[in-house]
Amino acid sequence: MKQGGAFLVLWGFILVFSSGAGGQESGPLAGFTRQMNLSLAQATEVALANNPDLRGERLNLEMAKTDLVRARAAYDPYVQVDSSYSKREQPSAQAVFGTSSESASLNLSTGMSTITGGSLSLDFRNSRSESDSIFSTLNPSYNTDVSLNLRQPLLKNRWTDQRRMDLDQGSNDLKNAELSLKSRTLETGSQVEDAYWSLVRARLDIGVRRQSVEVSEHLLAIAQAQVRTGLAAPVSTIQSQANLASAQAGLIRSENDYRKSQNNLKLILNLTPEQGLWDLELVPTDLPPEPAAGEVAAEQVMREALANNIALLQLGLNLANSEIDNYQTKNRLLPQLDLRASIGLSGLSGTDNTGPQLIETGFVIPNPLPTPPPYMVERTTLTPAPSAYDGDYGDALENLGTGDNLNWSAGLTFNIPIGNRAARSDWKRARLNLERMKIEQAKQARNVIFTIQNLLSDFTSAQRNLEAASLAAKLQQQNLETEEKRFELGLSTQYDVMQAQESYNDAKTSEIGSRIELAKASARIERARQGYVSAGGVGGFTLPSGLTSSLNLGSLAGLPSGISPSLLQQYSSMLPAGIDMNMLQSLGISLP
């Protein structure tokens, strides 16, 4: 299956494809062979799943999780087992010390690092020894030892275990990666929304331009009919043909904008020609929602936006890591003073060798025998007392458990560096970095506040802009209908009708754009409440071009709430020149 086909199946969209019959396209624009209905939610879903930057952020998040697990692993306990066996055969000048020996050992150890910067370990040692020496009263013998060992810094690194600090910083890095993923997700949604509404605007504008072409064709047909009936001279059709050509040129420009909007959205959705989807026409199915009534709770928006702002939260995490670095480097200025302590128990047992033993005393005496040599080492018979540790390995463990053989030790290690310039330099650098980050945090907080205020201001302006644009479009529509009726009655010219048509097209386009910009402004506020504000500040809406204040609308009554005469004057160029209150009433046009 091709990548494009797998892409569509993967997301399970109900896609409606259609191909033109006989070379005729079913879509609004030639050049596309297939169509796909696409809602804003579906476009966002595709972008979130297919965006390479988001995939990178997800990988960064997994890496941060791995680093945190690695930091936690520093506190994992360990278990160590070691064993050994040795056998020695060696001649000796003193036979009483033996010529052969055999030993075996099995030792177990476990331990872990502590959050206080030290270490704790438990050792259990076992050994068995056997020798032919006459001095070995327990032969074979069993030795058992158990000990608990502690090492704890008292000055340098006290309560600032590097492993614990790494764990705290790893936790902050994980939260930072989660915030980066959230930010990228909201940013992608913002990009999709802007591209989607731009496509909607371009598609609606095509409809307006096509309507203008239809009107021009209708007027041309009327002019041609008048020429055929002798009511007008043939030259009168020139103006109609020129108007039609102008309308067709406007349609061509709108179609080009539509193609660009298609490419922009496909780029954000990461659709490529290799997927076989580049000739696919994305047909937006959503329209800008109706504006919500009422005002935005500005104070609540500001509180939520500041509390959830991703940039501020990330700066806070980075500041926390810098504070950890500062604390660590400051602690390294202290001299080293480490405590070492150990407490343990011992056990012993073996086979008691209590028979008479002939041993050499070490004294040289005359040889009582007639045979040489004349002197010899004195020997005597020794019968040792029975051993209290007679037994097997189990008896050695029992002897260990009695606690009679207790041993302990304690000590201190003191180390003070002379000068300690490296640690002092590190601490100064950490303090400067901490101060720099605090300044950056305060600056970012101010920027966020101003940006959110601009968002709220843009939303309010967009509301008023839409109300004014809707009123202007309604008036221009009524004026167009009036001019068409006047033209049919011979009271107006084609030029007047086309001027009214162009004014209506501009007003309708402005209304569409205003509705879309209000939807964008509302979505920006919602994303700000979730914590995302675009890096470049806020996007605003564009007022209709060519606006003047040549028409005085201050006397118009019944204006929508929030619409002032000064705002309506921005749209004066869209209203027919010379229209006043009396003329509107005479034409049967009622203001809202």
C-alpha cells in the first residue's frame, strides 16, 4: 500500500473522493482530480499525528523519561556474591607448622546509596580452613562474620548528594519535556487553524467572485438584448464586456489564492507529492462559528494564562535547576569531613583436635642417643584442653547469633583544600547564572502580561469589527438590489450596477474575513488560557483596505451594541456615495 493510502486508512476518516466526468471537475477549481472533505478537527488530528516536530518532541520526552530512570537507578541496592578456594602444598623447615593447607570462602554483600550523600552496606563472610599443622586445635575450622558499614559526609556534600540532585534535575527536565510537547502541540493546532481558516476564506471568496461573474454575464445579456431590440446602441455592450472581463480577472486571482491556501495547509499536514495526495483538493467543511454573546472575563483569562503559561513554567523549572547548581557549588566550598562507622559479629567452630601432640620447644639439648648429631631440638608432648568452639558450620552460625563476639569501629576523615579556587569560581558562575535567569523570568512575565492584554484587545476589536462589517455588507446588498431594479427600469447605468456589485463584494469579503478573524482571536485566547502564546506575539486582523471617512454616519440610528459612528466610518467607502438617511428610507432599506 502506498504511503498516502496508508495515511488515509490510518486515521479512519470518511473521505469523499470524486473524479470529474468527461474532463469536468466537480470541485470549485480545475486542476484537482480528487476531493476530500476535511473538518478543522480532522485537520488538527492529522497534523498532530504527522508533524515531524511533534515526533521529535515525543522522542525528547521519552529520552527525558529514560534519563530520570537512570538518575533513580543510582539508589538501586546491589547484591554481590564472591567465593574462592585455595589449596597449598609447600615443604617447611618446621614440620610443626604443617606443609599443606586448604581454604574456601563464600561471601555475600548488599548495600545502597543514601539520600543524605552517604552509603550503607551489609557484609556476610564465611570461610573454612584446614591444615596439617599441629598448632591447629580446630581442624577444619569455620569462621563467620556479619557487619554493617556506614559512610556519611558531615560537611562537604552533606545533604547534597550528587545523585539526589541529579534526580531532582532529571524530574525537572521531564516536566520541561512535557511542557515542550504541549507547547508544540498547541503551536501546531494554531498553525492548522490559521491555514484552515485561510482556506475557508479563499473558498468563500471564490463564491463571491463567481457571483460577480454571473451578475456581469447577466448584465451583458441584458445589454445585448437591448441592442437587438434597438433600445441601445451596439457600443453600449463594451462597458458590459469590460465589467465581465474585470470580474473574471478577480475570479482568477481568487482561484490562485485558493491554490496557495491549499498548498499551505497540505504543507502543515505534511502531505507530500510522494504520498500521491498532492492533486487532492482539501474541501473545508467547517465555517467560522457564530460569535458568542457577552464579554470575555478578562481578569479570569489573565489569571489562568499566567498560571498555565508554558514559557513561564519552563523558566521556573530551569530556575529550579540553577538553584540546585548554586546549592551544590556553594557546598563544595566546605572542607571534607566524612564519618566511617562499622559494627559486626563473629562466629567460630571446628573439629576439636585434643589428642596428645609432640611439639618442639625450640631449645637445643645434647643428643641422648649414641648416634649423631651430638645436639638436637628438645621435644615435649602437649595435650591441649578441649575447645569451646567444637562443632560444624551450623555451630559457627549459632555462635555468631549469640552476640558474644561483638566488634565495632568509628573514624573521621578530614580534608581541606588550600585555596579552593576551582570551587569558588564554580560558585560565582552559578550565582551569576541564577541571577540572569531571575531577570529573564521577570522579563518574560511582563511580556506574557502585555501579550495577553493585546489578545484581549484584539478579541474586543474583532467583535466590533464583525458587527460593523456585517452592517456594511447588509447595506451594500440592499443597495445592489436597488441598483439592479433601477437598471431594469432604465433609471440607472451598468456602471452604477457594477460599482454597487464591487462594493458589495468588498463588503461581503470583509464580513467573511472579520468572522474568521474573530474565530482566530477567540481560539488564541483559549490557547493562552491553556498556556500557549505565539513566540511572535499575537496576530491581529486586517481591516478592509481603502477605507475613508467620506461618509458621515453619525446620524444613523439603531446601530448594534458596541458599534460607534467612528467605527462605521471605516466602512464608508463600501457604501454608495451620496446615500443619506432619507434616501435609505425612500428605497425601503431599514437599518438594524
